[in-house]
Amino acid sequence: MQRPNYPSGKDLLGADSISRDDLEDIFARAEQYLAEENEDDGSGDYVPAAPVMRRRPKVVATLFDQRSTRTRLGFQAAALRLGHQSLDVFDTERSRMGTSTGESIEDHIRTVEAYSDLIVVRSHTESLPYQIGRLSYLPVINAGNGADEHPTQALIDLFAIHKMRGPVQGLSIALSSDTRARFALSFVKMLRLSPPRRFTLCCLPGVPINPPMREALELLRNLGCPVAVVHDIRDTLDHDVLSIQMQDMSRFSHASLGSEAVDKELETEPFTLTAKKIIDANSDILILNPLPRFSELDVSCDTLPNAGYFRQVKLSMQVRMAILNRMLMGIPWAG
Amino acid sequence: MQRPNYPSGKDLLGADSISRDDLEDIFARAEQYLAEENEDDGSGDYVPAAPVMRRRPKVVATLFDQRSTRTRLGFQAAALRLGHQSLDVFDTERSRMGTSTGESIEDHIRTVEAYSDLIVVRSHTESLPYQIGRLSYLPVINAGNGADEHPTQALIDLFAIHKMRGPVQGLSIALSSDTRARFALSFVKMLRLSPPRRFTLCCLPGVPINPPMREALELLRNLGCPVAVVHDIRDTLDHDVLSIQMQDMSRFSHASLGSEAVDKELETEPFTLTAKKIIDANSDILILNPLPRFSELDVSCDTLPNAGYFRQVKLSMQVRMAILNRMLMGIPWAG
Amino acid sequence: MQRPNYPSGKDLLGADSISRDDLEDIFARAEQYLAEENEDDGSGDYVPAAPVMRRRPKVVATLFDQRSTRTRLGFQAAALRLGHQSLDVFDTERSRMGTSTGESIEDHIRTVEAYSDLIVVRSHTESLPYQIGRLSYLPVINAGNGADEHPTQALIDLFAIHKMRGPVQGLSIALSSDTRARFALSFVKMLRLSPPRRFTLCCLPGVPINPPMREALELLRNLGCPVAVVHDIRDTLDHDVLSIQMQDMSRFSHASLGSEAVDKELETEPFTLTAKKIIDANSDILILNPLPRFSELDVSCDTLPNAGYFRQVKLSMQVRMAILNRMLMGIPWAG
């Protein structure tokens, strides 16, 4: 049964879901959670301004058909801190839901939506989050779908930049990534909401830039943001911010399916960031990385003041709380 | 150590646990949760009439040695919405409890009952829920035991009928099922509490009716309810309600152990309900199905107003909340 | 990045973490939870003295690389009853954290600490809890590390003795155990805080006593506590308390890795406690056992008034609640 009348803007499926106002709303909510945490003196006393549970707890369902701990646990922890709950509804071993007994995704989602208030989806396919968004009247979050988008990680990076270096408009921003990476696409697309002073993409030479990424870069350019492409990480070190990811995802496709150790030796040198390169460039660039890192980011960077990725992990909590809280209250995305 | 003095009526093990008053109490509680949900305007404001957590949260343990997502997640979600918590205490992979290191069920239950307030059991054996009920002073729910009973699913069907077609006494009710199915037995046994105007069983011809089912039908007859047996789903379409399940469970026994795809082609045609059959019969019968469905219920039915099974899934939440809440408050079953 | 400035005493890693005052504080908190439970009349009415959730719920992370249900579920249930939450952050099957993709433990812990407020660690290695304690600013509980320590189980035994036989100082205490067992070491080391009237170790003859255990016994002796060593369980039955465990752990090393049934026939007779031995000795000794039991403790003991191990399991809840609550409030250990 196809159900036609959904509230518009209920889902967060890609960077295009989000308007400039939405972005500022998420930042404001995340700031509030941060302030609240800083006020917590651990004494266990009552905080009159922030009563936690005034209604029945909501249930956040996580439906991940692709390996992830960071994102799944991150959304689960955010739900719990909001005073809500989470249920993992993808459980191949013990499940009779879904494909293991041939149940259709339509029936599956009908059950999941009866048990929960919001669905967080990660999939190795591009189509699943969109399909679930259409099938269910519940709000749906795309937490990474194949080679398409990963909008919540992009929001985390933007909030981390905002907190650690101020408004994006005044900054020069670089991104080192495989141009097929879903986070990279969401990040560049989301920059349209607040184009930086200039933007540089660092990617493998001799590999064509992925068409959706090319389109997103073109859009940035049309908004008046100077866009450059470089092929050595050292050429990004005069920027204010560098978001760095692995360059050749295809080498890791097996890792997403099994538990084989990843061969870190294979990363080619021009795309590996080391403390020496940062110090040689006398750079005060802010380094972001979604973790887990591979060979793109050497541990020698960890003790430099440039290292923003550990604080970024902590800020991810408040951003995910902001996203969940907004969507559980039924506030639509206006993008 | 056998412990003799348990409160009488602490467990919900079969249809016989429940009295007429108990059934009405469950309906009243479920109605209240429904009303509360409808009042929730999503604004996040305080609801004075229904404060949620006034005491330490209770812990509902799920102990399932048989595959299930729907029932397990359903009870977990119901516990969470009540402001309580759940723990899955059957975890073969990482567990040292239970048989993996040779621990006896007696010792196992002693630990589970130290950590929780109520135990929900599903088992491929008939005996386990009864055994746990005897071993523990905690209330125990049988969520399906071998070929015996599945009383909570029967309560869900009865409440769905009550909500969508009114009091059972005034209705003609049909059930299409393998006569060995545990849900079917619990459902027919529970109809004794409020016998319908007439009852029809649709089952495979040439297969003897399972003795416990025969007994339950005889009891209904003795209460003055006309009982018929038919062998084609079309012969049920003049009833007010049809609860439909697969006919030949033995074909699915392997599915309960592994994750092989089920061959949907094998269901024989007289027991498959399609939109065409309903429309040809000009029937306004209410269709119920516990999901996941197999070939007994064609997706062509989904868009008809007769399709009650998706709303039934949603109503299962309030019924499970009612069952858990009642038992966690220590109210005994009087059946 | 090594981070130097941690609050002193944030972790509970071994028996040496705990001072005499700490022990009394844990007992007092556990007593309070017990009293509160006994006051609970199940009526569901508001309890003014013990409001549960006044702040955002805390998240207790469990990181177990070794099989355990009892301890993991025990800490999870204790967190839930405190009105807090738990997240299992070790999940090899679906995880990209940790070693499966080559992520370092340092990066792993950075993420775990961003999502949680306290980390409970069990490991087959001795080093992991210490390493995590150094890496994280969060409080860390060692829930058993290789052949080293298991301090929370020792606290549970001491509280069980305190509740069932009174202050340890006035009692004669026996321990039957492999001298390499981590619980045994933590238990004997913790007895230094309140040395019993006399102490007896029952262990295999002809096997040298493990050096750390020998040291702990020597410390007890130096505190004025008479210490004896015997090789037959019957020689302990004139004591007030016997904590009994399996004698030859090496036979069980395979069990900790797989799910093979343990051969109970191999336990040699002098170390197996039976009802007959207790009755023959006319003993009113209190029997403790952490469960799961192996052949050291015959089920014939279960119906004797001496059997304290089932009540011990129940008391473990209040002890774990006391430990978690204290550490989540940031109270340091003074040991």
C-alpha cells in the first residue's frame, strides 16, 4: 500500500533537505545542550531549568544494514541523553523480520513504525532511506546510504568548524577526500547554505571527479565562492580548516564487509597528513576527521593544537541530540 | 531448590490464565494508552494527568530461545514507553549463562530474576515458560512456546476486533489456520470468555484437527456458539472478522531454525486470500494477520478497507503495555 | 595523545583502589538501596524521598572482550535501576570500532568516552582496564582482567557476608579456589581493610600458590590475622563463611573461548561441597559462590540454610548500583 499524504520535510535524507534557517536552528539547539552540560556540576542536584522526562519516552529505531558502530552508538547515546530510548531493529541472527523469511520491506517498515517514533537508516544501497521515507509516516534520518549522502556527518563537521573557528563565511575551507565519498558530497552540498571565503578540494590526480561532486562544486562557484582542486595535502595547509578523509575508498570496500585488517601501508604519501608537514608549513589549520582514521591522518598530529577531531567526536553528541529532538518534535526541514 | 509459595495467578502462560474480568481490564488499560497517545500533540508540554516515572524503572527481561523480532521488539518497545527498561538475557554468542557452559536452567533463572522484574519467554519447547513460572517468584509471560500457546497474540487480536468491529459477542468470527498453530489455539480458547455469534474454522481438508483445538471448539459449542469447519477461504467471507494465518506450518519448520527464504509458491490456492476474492464476495469482512505474512494473504488486499492487519500491529503496542503494566503492578490473573 | 591530568582515584581497577572508608561507603549506599526496595509496596504511588530522574540520564558503556553475561547484565541492570542507561560498545560483528578495521585502542576510547559517562571493562588481558583508565578521563571499572583482579565481585562477597553474618572482623573466613583466580586475589587483598578473626585457603595440594596470592596472604598475616592452608573442603567447615570456586581453572580455559559443555566429572572429590559433608560436620557455615557453578558446589546444598549464593546474586544488584552511583557522582576512591 502506497500512502500518499506525508508531512512535507519530515525526513533528513540529504544535504538538500536543509535550509539556512534549519542549519542555524540545529546550531542553536546544539549550543544549548553544550551549555547545559557545562552547567552540570556533577552534584546530582535538581536543575529546575531542564527537567528531562515530562512525557512518555520516545523510541528511536536504528536500522543499519551496513557495519557501523560510531554512528549507530552515537544516535543511540543521543536518544538516551534526551531521556528517550533506542531499539536496534536490524538483527539478522535472531530476526524473522525483513528478508530472512522473505518479508517485504513494506511489511517490515509497517512493524518498525508501530514500535518507534523515528527511524535512523544506514544502508549499503542508495535507495533504502528514500524508500523508507516514502513508506513510513515517521521521520527518517539517512545515516549514510551507499555512495550517495551522509548529511548528519556533514552537520557535525559544520558545527565543529563553527565552534572551533567561527562562522564558515569568513573561512577558507579544504576537503581531502575520495570524490565518491558520501560524507564529502553532503559536506560540499551543505556549504551552499553558507559558502566559505574559498574552498579547495584535494583529491587523487588522474581520477575524474565524481559527477555529483562536480555539480556541487559548480554550485559553490556560482554562489561566488572561489573553488580550487589540488593533489597534495601540503597545498591545503594555508587554509583555516581541513576536513581530511581517506582517498581511495575502493581499497576499503572489502573492509566494509569483513573484519580484515586494513593495510595502512598503501596510502600514498601526498595524501597523508603528518605533524611534520603542519609544522613545516607553520600552519594553524584546524584538522577534522570523522574517525576511524586510516593512513590519511598520522598520530603525530594528535598532540598539535591543530587537532580538532577528538573535540569533533564530542560535539557530535550535541549535534545528534539537536537533530533527534527537532525531528521528534515534528519540526519539518525547509530545504 | 523448588520454591513452593508463589502468589497465585502471577503468570500469563496460556488462554486459561485469563478471566472475563481480566480481559476487560486489559481492554480498559489499552484504551487509556490509546487515548493518551491521541492527546499527545507533539508540543513537548507537560501532561499533568500522566506523569511517567515516579519510581525506579522496572526491568523487563526477554528470554527467547526461538527466532522472533516482532514479539521481542514489541515487548521491549512497550516496556520503554511505560518508562521502564528491557534486558535481553538470552545471548548465546557472548553468554556464559545457560547451557553453553552447562549451567542449569534453575541457576540461570536465579540470576535473571535477581536482575529483572518480569520475564518474557519464547521457546521452541512447550515446557520452558511453565518451568520458569514455577522456578521464579517473578511474573512470567509466555510469548509463544512450541506448539502450545501464544496468549498475548490472542489478546492483541481480540482487542483489534473490539476496536475495529465492536464487542465480539455480536460478531461472526472466522479463523483460517493450521490447527496446530499456538496462536490459533490461544485465540479459540480465549473466545470462551466472550463467545461470538458464530465461529468458523478454515483448515486443510483430510488433516485431522489437532486434539487441543478440537477440545477448544467443543467448549465453544457447549457455550452455545455455533461452530463450523470449512476448507476454502471463500467460505469465510460472509463473516464479520477473519483472522488468517498460514495453513501448513510443517513446511516452515526449517525457517524457524535458519534463514532460508521461504518458498511462497507452495501455498495452495484455496487458502490464499486475494482482493479479487473479497470484491467478488462483496464482503466487508475485517482481515487480521499477525505478520510476517506468507502466501496466505496477498498484497492486493492491502489497499482494501477490509485490511485491518496494519492497524492491528499498531494496537499491539497498547495491548503489550497493558499486559506489562498490570503484571508489573502485581495484579494477579484470575483465570 | 597521552593526557596527563586525571583526577586521582577516578578508577576502580583492583582491591588496592579501595580504602576502609570507601568500603563502608559502598555498604551504606547498598543498604540504602535495599531499604528502598523493601519499602516499595508495588502500588505505583509516588515516593517523595527518592525521586529518580532529576538530570539527564547518564550512559554506562560496557566494553567486554571476554564472555560474560552475569557481570555485563548485572552492571546494565544496575545502571537502568538507577534511572541511567547502558550501551554495549564492544560488538565485533557489526562494529567498525577497535581492531576489526585496525583502529587503535586510543582512538576507540576517544569515541567511547564521547558517548558515555563511565566505562565497565572486562578483558582476557591484564592490561586493558589499566590502559583505558590512563587513556580516558572517564571513571573506569575493572570487571575482571585476565588473571589479575575482579574487585567488584570481591565487594559483592564482602557485602553478602556483612548482610548474612555481620562484620567480617568477628568471623572466620575460608576460601576454596584456584590460587590464580582473579576473584580470589581481589577478595584476599580486600580482606586487609577489615581482617577476619582467622582466614583459611583451601587449594590443590602440590601446586605452588600463585605469587600475588602468597603476597596477599602474607599481608593478612602481618595484620595479625591467622592464615592457614588446607587441601580438603571438609577442613573449612568449622568456619563461619566459605566462599567456594572451582579449583583447576586451566581445565576451563577452553570454555572461556567456546561453548563446549564442561566436563563436570573431572572435579576431584576433596574440593566438591555436598549437603552430606555439611550435615556430617554439623556445620552452620555460610556458603557463597559467584555462579555459574561448576562441580565445586553440588545442588544438594541448595536446600540447606547454609546456601547463601542465591541471596548473594540478589545483593549484587545493590552493590553494583552503589559502585556506579558513587563513581558517576565523581567521588574518588581513596585506596
